[in-house]
Amino acid sequence: MELHDVWFVLIAVLWTGYFFLEGFDFGVGVLTRLLARNRPERRVLINTIGPVWDGNEVWLLSAGGATFAAFPEWYATLFSGFYLPLLLILVCLIVRGVGFEYRAKRPEEKWQRNWEWAIFWCSLIPAFLWGVAFGNIVHGVKIDRNFEYVGGLGDLFNPYALLGGAVTLTLFTLHGAVFTALKTVGDIRTRARTLALRLGPVTVVLALGFLVWTQLHSGDVASLVALVVAAVALLGALGAIWRVREGWAFALSGATIAAVVAMLFLSLFPNVMPSTLDADWSLTVTNASSSPYTLKIMTWCAVIAAPLVMLYQAWTYWVFRKRIGTQHIAEAAH
């Protein structure tokens, strides 16, 4: 296996980690309006992800940085062609982070309500747009002989990409509901399980439709295996949440996300960004990669740094592992 193939796999792993971790806190952000009935319950939901949301975003920085260093041509075409959607995601991530930090800085109800709405929308929009972006990456976009995107903004919102956005939004929301059931106590835990069971059938239909479409368009045997794993894991997650086994349900919903990302990258390889104008103009792991020397240095850096970062993040989750409820929310004193 060549180093550019290794880095294609590593980038897939980074995106898997990001969607697994950021997926549930996007979902929790959406649930602040779909599940919580009052301000204390919204505070409970926000507190479940309060210690970890910023660490989860490190995976996005790592995936973007790895793409820039390992596949600069891919990075350039992707970020220039998808500029507006990616800019909107970035703005949402910034506003969302500010919302978490500033929401409780003042006692006025209007102040807190506005930041809570900001958290909701800035969780929902990226959850949808990431599916749109990856739908276009896998399905292909208009790339010319100079490896430049020549389509318009409207071309990115095609039926396949919109379905991909609906899948990521529902899947992340389901993942967040399962996480909420795992991390809370009392009535909010029960309602989170109920919401997960109600959302589950919709997620199954959308996900299977999207994955089957992907398989028919560009799949192979390996991607078919990933499709089956994703379907089994998703059904298993619903079964586990029905049996009140939140730990298993969370692991299986996370496995569903991992299998979906794996299928997308398996169906994409050896391309990194197919061209719909001419297959010869597609970006591949070969023509989009950095030099072997650059990839070699990156590999050594990753071998040293990645385990340390993962150990530290795992320790963070262990420290903040206890369940919380409205009884743990003290009245704010100003």
C-alpha cells in the first residue's frame, strides 16, 4: 500500500471520529428544542456535552489539516468549489461555541433564549450541510481539466446530496437522543428514549435509500459489506434503546455512523473527488497527493501525536461519565 493510500484511509478515520463524536453533540443541540420542555432541561442537555464539544471539534481540524497536507489539490478544489456551504458551517460552529460560553453570562430571559435558538440552528444547519457536502464528493461534481470546480451553488443541492443531508441530520439527531438517554436521569431520559424510537424508522428509511443509491452508483463488494453493517447496526441500536440498554444503543448508533462513512469512502476510492464532466478529470489519491517525502514526515508525526490526543480525550470522557438531571441544575446566581 502506497503512502497516499494510507493517508486516504487515515483521513476517512478522522472523518469517522468527527462524525461519531460531533454527531451526538449536533444531535443534542437540535434536541434542545425538540426534547427539552423548559430552561432547566435545556441546561441539562447543554451540560451533557459541555465538557466535550470543543474536544470533538479537534477531529474536524485534524481532518481538514490532514487533507490540506496530504492532498492539497483535493483541499483546494473542495474548499473553493464548496466555499459558501463550508463557510456557513464554519460560521455556525463559531456561533454555536459562543452560544455555549455566553448563554449563561447574563440572567435576562431574552438573552438566554436567543443563544439557545442560536445553539439549535447552528447545530441543525451543519448536521444537514455535512451530508450535502459528502453527497457531492461521492456522487461527483463539475470539475474541468484544470481540476477546478466549474459548477454553481445550485448544482450542489441536487437530489442525492439533499438526501445525504437528510440522512446526516436524522442520524445525528438519533445519535444525540441515544446519548441523552445514556447521560441523563428522570423524565428527560425516558422522553429521549421515546424520541429515539420514533425517529428511528424515519432514519432507517432515509439511510437505506441513500446507501442503496450510493451502492448502485459507485459501490463494490467492500462498500456493500459496509452497507449491511450500517443497516444491522442501526436496527440493533433501535432494539437496544427499546430494551433500555443505552450503552449498547449508543455504541451501535456510533457504529452505524462509522459504517456509513466507511461506505462513502470505499465507494469513492481511488477517487477523492470525481468529475461528472469527464472521468479523466477526476481527482484521485495519485494526482491530488503531496510528495512521498511530505507524506512520510506526516506519517511519523501522526504516529507520535495521535495516540496522545486520543488518550487525553478518552480520559476526558471518563472524568465526565456520570449521568445528570434537572436536580443537578442550581439556580443561576448573578
